[in-house]
Amino acid sequence: MTLFFTAVTVGLGIGAIYGLVGIGYTVIFSATRTFNLAQGDLVMVGVMLSWFMMTLNHVPQILTLLTVVTFVALISWIEERLVVRPFLKRGSSAFGWFIATLGFSVVIETVVNNLFGNHAISAIPSPFPSTGFKVGSVIVSYQNSFVFVVFIVVILALEIFQRKTWIGQAMRASSEDREAVSLLGINPSVMSQSAFLIAGAIAGLTGWAIAPIVFSDPSIGLSYTVKGFLALAIGGFGSVRGAVVGGLLLGIAEQLFDVYGNSDYEIVVGLVIVLAVLILRPEGLFRSSAARAV
Amino acid sequence: MTVLRRVATGGVATFVIWVAIAMLAPNVLGSSTFRLGELEYILALLMLATGLNIVLGYAGQLFLGPSAFFGVAGYAAAIVATHNAGLQSLWVMCLIGAVTALIVAAVVALPSLRIGGFYLGMLTLYLALVVPDVVSHWSLAGGQQGLSLVTDLNFVQSPTGVPLYQIGVLILAVLALYSWVIKHSRLGRRLAAIQASNEMAQSLGITSYSTKVAAFMLAAVPCGIAGAYYFYAVQFMNPSVITPNMSIDVLAGITIGGGGTVLGPIIGTGLVGSASQFLGGFNQYQGIVYGIALIGVAIGAPTGIMGQYAKLKERFLPARPAVAPLAGKQREAARGAGGPAAANSRGTSDGSPRPGGDGPGVLLRATNVSRGFGGVRALDGVNLTVTPGVVHALVGPNGSGKTTLLNLISGFYRLHGGEICLGPHRLDTRRADQIAQLGIARTFQTPKLLDVESALTNVVVACDRHAAAPVVSSVLHTRGGLRAERTGARDAYAMLKEVGLDEESFRFAGLLPHGTQRLLEIARAMALRPKFLLLDEPAAGLSAAEVQALSRAVRSAADQGVGVLLVEHNLPVVFGLADQVTVLHQGRVLAEGTPSDVSANPEVVRIYIGRERLTADDRITPEGASS
């Protein structure tokens, strides 16, 4: 049983990462009905920038955190202005934005590779001891738990933002009824820019938080992009709840498969679950009103 | 060899010249083993692009993981060949590759196409990550080292060297032909319809799920052959060959070259592949260039190089009218339909009956229909019966539920209460494409057309519903298939003639004036040989002359026994044309009867604010209308 619970606790940490990427998608999707395929690469930029600042330049954690969050949010905002906005203005239902944001992610990855690709993959300092604490017989790593805490904080912060602020309420409403919101005179461009800024900030925060776990590997972006999407597909599209549940389920399932199956083929787990969900319950485990718009 | 004859009438000379140039490439670029390997890799990419284009370019579905199919097929060929010396021929490997790719395509496509859209995009992208990861851990596939035939002493590569490269060129040529044949078939037109608008495709009775699955399977074959050819030629397969970057390269190639054309993906991927093979220092930065190209093309020029080429041609060769591509053969076929006999027979040159076979007197009946949107009841217990041969107008102020009712009948909205029947068939339990197949045709408020196809092709898509030959024969261009194509073109032309658009047959539908587009939509709807025709505000924005042409077309449809349900704001048009009028108000039927009954109804007059009563000035009697 120790093995089982260890897998579950590690899975919660990994699942939190997928969930965070999925939340990033959800924020943008509910405001713009598009998807940012660079979301995973933005997380990667957060990781690499943390590595650059802390490992290479010994910048303190807090300063790194602030810089990373600001910087990644800015890239995300630039993406909105340059890459996504033309599609929103055109109001086309086609998937041009899909190709365009994928193109943006390729650009980001290539730039980072050119800057840092020659460095050996190395560790990034953690604010926590590398050991863990014991719960019963299960040893839980500090950094892993910290990622989970970040996950919870982001969920709560987003919830408060969506309830208490005007723009947050607009976004929340927009995920349910887009036309009604545009009739209320809310500027869709402001909403779209805010969504990209927020999703970028979440990506930066995620990158900083997971940096000590994943090391300085600039090739992880696409994997997170896709896993975050799988979380949504499993949990249900368009709601934060779907992203949270789907991400955690995927993370735990992968870890359990590593323990009881064969860790070499971990990557197949997500594919099998998603195909099963598509066959049995195509709208995801939690249906949401936005799902039908797909 | 009807295929060859068909090609011979087209650009066969150009085709042969290009193949010959490609064959001679080693004479110019060198024929060292290393150089041939580079060329063969580019060939494999081109084959891959040709396959991907069928899904991405023709059907507009986001298929982003061609490298996964390439990898699975290449590895399947490699595993079989390295373990079995008897199965080391190029053709056996290609067969294994194609079959494996087909199996994987089925496993992925069948579930993910149920939702489609970016689900398909993401899942196929994920597949591009999964395949290299899995084979790198799989001992049978050689793990990180991969598989190689180089050290296999039993293996004799034959053909080898330059002939092997040239065979690759021929395979590519055959695949290009395969792609061309699909594009210019009934299936290709269906894919184009799905790409243009899913609703439009459904309204033409096209079942989008099975059509997309077919496209996916057809696309898998070239992807599989590409992987197998690559392995045979280079004798080496390893996880680093089939990274997602390969998919990105091919995707960039297709987007840059112009998806949807046969040649565009080959040109674009040729550029991308050559750059990565021959510009050494560029490799490091190619992601930036391709990324920007993907963004730029997606934003600015969705049709890529081929689209820009067509635009330039149009600008600098204005002498040639904007004739849709490959209209030549259709033109030939259509000429045969010029006679008055064909036009009089409504273009149903084979005279087959309307679909369904329920006899002539079937009614379209909506009983106690309700539908809400959120808290608003758009329709509340509406009853409506449309009779064959009758023009039935549905009028009412904005928001009275007219279009909602039309969308319910044609299956685009789900009913909340009541039922809609066509004779004995319940319609409200069926999908839109099934309803269209039962004989309910419709038009849209904003015309939905294949903009970059000729007006004729737009109608041919609808005529395809009644083609005498199966889809397969259309794709294979067999004799029967070609005969059906000719019949389709002839019927379509007759249909266009009937609404007075025969002169516009070969113009791009997207370039026609708005009113003409509406007539074209009606011609297309009538080409389905419907029992009932639903028109959604057909007169909106039309000039007086266009309204007259429209009225003639509607009247002629009714005279042929079609029941027409006309949603219309323009009261003079309604009163000049309709036999029967139903007035909706706030989701309920306010009045029903002949135009004179209804226009005398004080309730009806009252809801049209500002009008005391309708006068004779409101009427126009369309010229040539037989009522």
C-alpha cells in the first residue's frame, strides 16, 4: 500500500502541473474561444528563465519568481497582440488560430534552444530541502507538495478574481454566454488581453514552481501543451473544474501505471484514457456549457 | 485506363516535365550515397505531405501528427524486414507501411472525429510525441539505437542508388495522381463542402463523420508508404527521425505551399525539406522561420503559394475569365445539356423519382412545436403543415421564431417539445444530414457556398446525392464513375439554366453578386430533388430584378410539386408569391390562411407597427410567375 499511496501523492503533484496548464487553456478559451498552443512552451520559458536566473546568475528565489511571472505574462500578451488578435477580429470559425499559436510555440522553442540549447541539462535550486516529510509510511517530497499548493492557490485566486472583479465576472459570464456579454458592452479586446496576461502569469508561476523537479530541459514544452489539453478532454471542456479533475486523474493514473505497469510506456496512459473518454463520454467527465461549442 | 485519358486532357505535359526534372535531380546535385539519402528523405517528406493534405487541405481537419503515421509505418516495415529476410522488398515494405498506418488511423480517427475540431488536432499532435517515445523504449524496435538493415548481410537493396531514388519519384507521382483523383471526385467535393461549412455539408445530405473518417483513412496510405520508402531507402529508422519536428516541417510545408491543391503541398514541403537538408547553418534557426511562416500564412494568406499564384495569374492574365480550375471537362459535359429537352426535364436526366419513395402527397407537419433559448421561449406550441406544390410563407416580426422553426425542421436545432414529421418519418429525432436525405432541402440567410469552386461545381455537389455510381467508382474514375460525373455536371448545368444562371456556370461562386449567390443556393437545393424546400429570407438584400428571378425560381419549384416553406420579411414578395401564409408572433401562430385572409386580419396588421393596412402598392406580381 505504501507504494500505492506514494504513487498517488506523486501523481497529485504531477497532475497539478497538467491542471495548471489546463487552467491556462480554460482562462483563454472562455474569453476568446481560442486555444493557446504555446501554453506548454510558456511553462518551459518559465522553467528556463528560473534556471538562467538562479542556477547561472544566483538571483534570489523571490526576485526570480517576480521576474519570471512578469516576463512570461508579457510574452503571452505579445502573442495575443501579434498572433491571436487577427483571428478574433476576423471572427472566423475556422481553426487558423490553431496553426498560428502552434507556429508561435515553435518560434519560442527555437529561440530558447538557440540561447540555451548547448547547456547540459542541470538542476535548479529549490527553496525547500530535497527530502520530504512522512505521512504514515509514505514520504512526500516538499517540492512536489509545493507544486500542489501553488495549484490550489491558483484555483482559489482565479475563483476570487472571477467573483470579485468586473473583468473576471465578464470572463466567467463569457464562458457561458458569449453573445450576452458582448451585448453588455464589454470590450472583447480587453477581455482577451487580460486572459492572455493571466494565463501567461499562471504559466510563468508554474514554470518557476516545477523548475526544481524538471531541470533545465527546453524540450518539455510540447509535452505539457498536449498533456494540459488531455486534462481538459478527460475532465470536461471549458470549466476550471474539468481542468482540475482531469489533470489530477491523468497525473495519478500515470504514476500508478509507472508503479504497477511499465514506466517506459507512461506516455501511452494519457492517450488510452482520452480515447476511452471520447468513446464513452465524449463531453468529458464534467459536462459544461462551453463543451457544445466545440 | 480512363484515369490516364483524363489526365491526358489536363496538364499531362507539365506533369511529365516535373517528374522528369525530379528524376534528373541527382545528375545536378550529385549522386553520392549521402546526397541520395538526403534526396530520398525529401521525397519521403513529400509523400507524407501529399497524404496529410487530404485531411488538412481538402477536408480542413486538423491532422497534426503525420510523423506518427510515418514512424509507425516505417517501424513496422523495419521490424518485419529485420526479422524476416524474405520480406525485404520495397513493395512488401510499402504494403506493410500502408496497412499499419491504416490501422493506427482507424484507432485514432474513429473516436476523435466524433468531436473533431481541435480535439483531433491535439490528439494527433500527442500521437507525434507518443510514437517516438514508445519506440525508444521498445526492445523489438531497437530502443534508442533504432533498427538498421545496413549491418544485415542478407539484405540486398534492389533497386538501389539512383534508380531507387527515381522509383521514389514515381511513387510520389502516383501519390500525387491519387491525391488529384480524390480531389476531383464526389468524395473530394464532399470534403470541400465539409471544409467550407459543416452546416452546409449537412444540409446537402453529407454525413460528415463517415466522410471525414474516409478522408483520414485515405490520408494514412501515403503517410505509411512514405515511412516504408524512407526505411527501405535509408535502411535505418530511429526515434530521432520521427520527432514532432517532422510533423511541424510538413505542416509548415503544406501551409506555405497552399493546402487543398495537389501541387501546393509538394512545392511548399519541397522548399522546407530542401532548406533543412541543404542549408546547413539554417537548421538551427529553421524553427523560427517555419513558426513565423505558419503564423504569417495562417493570418494573411490562408491559401499559401498556390493561392497567391492564382491571384497573380488572375491579375496579370485578365484576358482569361476567372474560370474555376478544371472546368474544361465539366464544360464539355454541360454543353451536352444545352438543348431545351434537358432543361425541361428539370435536369433529372435519368428521371429517377424523389428520394424516400413515399409517393407524391406527403405532408411536412410540425405539431405543437416548442423550443426555448435559456429562459426565452422562441417557439411555443406552433402547428404548421406544408403541402407539396404550395408556396407557404412564414412571416412575423423579428424574433417571432421563424428561422428557429426552419432550423428545427432541418435538424440544426433540437426540439424541446412536440414533433415534426415528413409523412411517416419523424424528423426531430434525426440528424440534419439524414433529414436532407429524406428530401428536405434548405438555403441559409447568408449564402453558404464553395467560394473557390465554380457555380457549376456547387450544384454538382448536390447532384452527387443522386449519382448512379457509388463513391468508389467516382474516386477511381471508372467508366461508370465518369459517366455519373458527366450526368452530374449535365444535371447541374440544367439546374443553373432553370434559375437563369447558365451564363455564370464557370465563374467562382464566391465572386458572384449576392443576389446571384442566393439563386445559386436555390438551384443547389433543387438539385437535391427535394420534396420540400426551406428558404431562409431569400429576398433580403436583393434588387427588384433579382427578386423577380427569385420569385420565378420559387414558383417553378412549387409547380414541380415541391412544397416551399418561405421565411421572409419582405411582405410584398410574400403576398405576390405565397399560396398560404402563416404569421408567427412571439413564438405562437397568430394567423393562418391565404394572403388575402391574412392581410385582412386586424391582429396581423397591428403587429406590423406603423401600417394601418396593406395596400395594393405592396404587391408586385412577378413577371412570368404562373399563378
